[in-house]
Amino acid sequence: MNHGPSDIEVLIREEKRLSAVESYEDAWAEGRAAGIEPDIMADAAIATALEELVRVAGEAAALSLVERMRERLVAGEFDPAASVH
């Protein structure tokens, strides 16, 4: 018996992720227009996200996310030269 997410759940999650990316890109553009350096914005965004994740899901969930993001970074997933959108 399959206990994984249904196709509709996968689509809903992806739609939410895309909406979050769009909101974040808008906030990033506003910060850059205000003269805030990328490293300052990235630090604030990551810290805020981790604080909220710890609050709602616990430290283990936040550590799991950090580990997954590290693996993706090491794999080159965030390299703009390698990105294909």
C-alpha cells in the first residue's frame, strides 16, 4: 500500500513552494533596491527561517533542513552558472 503523498498533494506543495519563492524574490529585490548587501539579506533570511522552523517544528527539523541545504550547496545546485530554469 502506498503511503506517500498523492499527486495532488505534490502539486499543492510545489505551488506553495513557487509562491514562497516569488514572495522571497520580491523581498530580495526590495532589499537590494534599498542598498542592503546580499550577504546581510541572506543571513537575515536564513536566520529568520530557521527561527520560525524551530518554533513550529523543532530543532531536529531545522537541523535536517540545514543538512539537506548543505548537501544541495555542495552538489552545486545553487551555482547560477549551472542553473537551468
